[in-house]
Amino acid sequence: MEVLKIATAGSVDDGKSTLIGRLLYDTKSLTEDKLEAIEKTSKQKGYDYLDFSLATDGLVAEREQGITIDVAHIYFSTASKSYIIADTPGHVEYTRNMVTGASTSQAAIILIDARKGVVEQTNRHFFINNLLRVKEVIVAVNKMDLVDFSEEKYNAIKADFEQLMSKRDYAEQKITFIPVSALKGDNVVDKSQNTPWYNGETILEHLEGLDLAAVSNVGTPRFPVQYVVRPKTEEFHDFRGFTGKVYGGELSVGDEVVVLPSMTRSKIKNIYFYDTEYQTAPRRSSVTITLEDEVNVSRGDMLVKVGDLPTIDKQLTATVSWMDTDNMITGGKYIVQHGINKVLAKVDAIEHKIHPDYSGIDESSTSLEMNDIAKVRLKLNRPIFYDRFKNHRTNGSFIIIDSRTNNTAGVGFIS
């Protein structure tokens, strides 16, 4: 079954957790004990409705504050798809959490409070989804029940957001506007009788109709070798296979490939998944590949198709989202983990800091604080094989590790 990953974003009290809870409730994805707990807590709080945000705000601190402070992943399924929803916090100080939630998502839901309209945080949420090349974005104008389901109010918010869309640099992104009331369930799973002026789909209908291949950032096939298989048994005495995960595209038996970094050539002889042999390894499949020639391949090498090489270089420029309490500084030394390869890196320059509310850049920065986003130039102690992030989300991204603490300090998206 297809799995669609969705990131949610919205300012505080815009109703992200309530929307997700409503999706779970209306698709009958809540367990009996969870539903009973929601009913009990809602009554204790004196509500005459079910507080669906309780379905996702699982941490004690979140329940006490009534806000989301960490990324929670929620799973549910329908007859046609499985879904993973990243419920991310809306606070400015949790920008790194929003980046984490959106980095692996194919779709996003940005919530806007119908009473408040487009606010500064909306700019930030849209910027991050644009930066991370999320192809499908649903703009859910929430709390329509609190503005009497006003078509005029909805259209005004839509017009404001369309002005924001003109600032993006990712034209392939599709934006869909849906008026909803997460609390009441209008246009979440079922069509609302309160919006006769809206002829579009509900949120679930729209998600169900998405073609996973169309919303995924499919690039060219990249096969980083994670493990060299040498059984050394009587039956498989001469077997030598290379295990890894196929990213970007697909690989088939007979494909001519280049081994990086040695640049030696061969052809794919066999593709195995456990003891079953296949002709083609589809995107995101974990397989073992054998080659026709006895070429030297080690962990950390990469197989790519002939004529389709990535960039091989010891320096790169990337958009970096900084996540550590210790500042990134010009001249600072870190570890860059690109796929399974780790290399030493030095910050050659912080070219400019990017204001994620579309208010411009700051070219005077020499350091980055937590939640800052900037264009950074790095020098590496040895080459890596990378693509531009806009062409290949997996091979165009990396994490930055503080060598002193071993903390994940940042994430980079190669320009």
C-alpha cells in the first residue's frame, strides 16, 4: 500500500492537532481506549464537544500548555493509502522542528485561522515548504465556523496567500485551498453543508486522490552501498553482492553503471531481495545487487547509471538550517554526514542569513544561532558525490554533526 508523508504547519492555536484528531476520528482510526480518554478529558474540562487535539498532544507539557512543542508522527490508513502525518510546532523558536517534519514529506497542510488570516508565521511555514520542495500544499482555512462560514472572508485570505505565492522560487508546487472547521468536521473528511459556495474536495478526498509518484521528488537513481555481502559458505562461496537502498529512480538488470569514486564501469547482473531475484529495483527499495565484473566496491561507494553522474567535489554551497544551541561560526569545523559517508568540513563562509518570512537577507552575519537559516559555503577534507537538492532530495541533503558533542547541529540542502 502507498504511504504518503504529510507535514502540518500553522501558528499557535490555528488547530493543527485538532485537525489531525478529526481526521483520525472521522476515519475511525482512533482506538477505543484513546477515544474514551478524549471523551473523559473533554468532560473534565467542561467542554460540550470532543477535544480532538488530545489525540496528538501526547506529552504532559503539551497537554498542560495546550500547544505542540515537538514533532509527533501520527499514523493512519484508509482502504487506498497509508498516511504518516508530522504534527509540527508553530512557534518561531521551533523552526528546526518544522524543517525536520517537512524534510521527508511529499505533501503539507498549512493551517490559517479564518479570524486572523495570513500572519507572519504563515510566511515562515510557506517558505519552509518552498525551501524543502514539498510539491503538494493544502492551505486549510480553519475555524470557518467562527466567521459564519463567510465566503468573502475565505476569498480575502486566499487572495492574500496568492500574493505570498508570487514570492516563491518553486513553480512546480501545487497549492489547493480548502475552507474547513476542524472542530466541527466541515470539509475535513465529509463535505460540509455550511459551505455551499465551495465546490472542491475535502482534505481527505484531496489526499486520497494524490498520485504518490507525481508528488514525490523523483530524480535519477543513486545507490549508496551500505554493506558488501560475502557469505563465504559452500553454497555461495564466490558470491559478492552490494546491499543498499535505491534512491531517486529505479535500477534494472543489464543497466550500465559507474562505481564512485573509482569511476570503474560494469553492468548489473542480479538484483535480490532476500532470496528472491528481481529484474528491476524500484525507487526506495532495499536490495542486494551483483555486478558482471569483479570490480572493487566498498561501503560508502555509490552506483550510478553511465552518463548520469552526480557532482564529485570537495566543496559545496548549501542552505543550512541551524539546530544547535552552540552557534555555527565562520571557520568552524564540523562533520558532514552525506548518506552513509562522513567527512570533515570547515565553514568557509556564511554568505548570507535568510529571513524565512520573505523579508530579505542579512549579508553581515558571521555566525548562526539556533533556528537560523543561511546560505553557507563548506570545504570538505575529501570529495562526496552529490546532486542539487532541487533535483534530488536525498542525495542533495546532509546533516552537520558537532564533533565535540556528537550532536546533530544542523541540516543542509545543496544549492
